[in-house]
Amino acid sequence: MSNEVSISRIVHGMWRLQEWNYTNEQTLSFMEQCLEMGVTTFDHADIYGNYMVEEKFGEALALKPSLRDEMELVTKCGIKLISANRPDHKIKYYDTSKEHIIQSVERSLKNFQTDYLDLLLIHRPDPFMNPAEVAEAFTALKESGKVKSFGVSNFKPAAYQLLNSYLDFPLVTNQIEISATHLEHFEAGTIELCQQERVSPMAWSPLGGGSIFTSQEAGVVRVRKVLEQVKEEIGAESIDQVLYSWLLVHPAKIIPIVGSGKIERVRAAVEATGLSLSRQQWFEIYEAYRGREVD
């Protein structure tokens, strides 16, 4: 991804860690199993779990601090939520000021009980963003060694290019929603920009938030039917493996983020790296949700 940070081919997202009701020992075991499978990158955000996930992860990591050298920690900042844990927030809003970015990183370092982050992302495009101020914050954090690399999340091409133009070092990723039932970024030029900039996009919600298994929405039903067909053709064990493979084979080198607390689901994603789709199969899945063939 860059000379200073290397992201594993499959990333594990910790958004729902609080919901899994793991003890610290169970969280540590989960980390170790991920690492053994080559899933070395763990994705966070300061707001996850009502501002509690980073700290919970850090408590588990503190049980075996040597694991820190085997993993990459990714986190995000820039959203302020209404929360009992942040009583000064009267509304939900975005804050990409230099002061907030640096304060957020300091808090994340404390939560993780580490002295550096591998990758920091601006969580959402901010209509009040001052790119020069964001660049100042990124530069200060990089020069201090507190953050190795920087990227964004959910940015459309214009916002990505704007921020990139103010930096003396390039952004290294854009974390965006990509799945066979969310094709927006194929059509908005976001993925093409990542290819142009030679950066790999990270795909959140690669299974459509789980809707692929249960939704009766017409487009999802069409996709599910095609996935079942392709699963048999390529020898996949499950349709989620086909969805992961659909992302993995794309020339943009898309990096799926798995969000499950079940280690067997992580293993299924890892095994999908060994599958392959033909170009025709890829387009069958692409066209299914659209409900029409390409022009």
C-alpha cells in the first residue's frame, strides 16, 4: 500500500466488538487466530462502540503486548457523536480541525496502549474541511512518528484529490462501501481514481451488511441467485466466499474488511483469496443487482 505501511489482503473490522461480548482473553484469542491466518490489519474508528471499542481492544492487546509488532492498527477520526461518553456534543457533526485530529490520535494511542498508529483515516468527507489544516495535522503526526500513513474514508474523487493536493506525501487508501449490492463507487469514478493513484481501496460492508443472505429486495434476490450459480462453478463453500472473490480479483486490488466476530467467517474470507472468477462471471454478478446488462 505504501513504503511505510503494509495492509493484509483481508482486513478485520472491529466495529461491533462491543456487541460480541468477548472477555479480554477471548478478544486476544480472536486476534491471535486472525494473525495466524495472515489477517494482520485491524480496522477501528474512534467512535466505534460508542467510543469504547479502541479501549477494549487495547486492554486485550495489553495481555500480550508483543502482538503489536505483528499487526497494523488502522483507525479513523472526524465524526463527533451525541453520546453520554461525550456530553459536550450537542449534535452529530464533523470535525477535521488540526486540534481535533491530533487530540483524537492522542486518545487512540492511549486506548490502544501503543506509541504509533499504522494508518489514520478521515472518517467522512467534511463540508467544512480546511485541507491546509488537515495537512498540517497529518504532517505533525507523521514527523512525530505517531502515525505512519494517512488516508480517507467515504471520499468521492473531488474531495480525495483536494486533500491529496495539500500533502507532501500521498494518501494511501480510501475506505469505501463496495459490494455486489452497492455499486456506487464503480460508477462515480472513485475506484478509477484509486487505480490512477496506485492505491488499494478498502471495502467496508463487502457482504452488503449481511443483507445478501436474508433480504428479499429484488436486486439482492437476483444477486443471490447468481452467487449460488457461481459458487458451484468455482467450487466455493459459500456465497460470501464468492462475494469476497468478486472484490479480490478486481484489478484495483480491493481489500475487503470482514466484520464478523466468528472466526470461521474470517477463515472463509481468507480462503476466498485462493478462488478466481472469470471476467464473464464477474460481470454476471455486477449486472445482477443492476437488473440489466451493461450498455
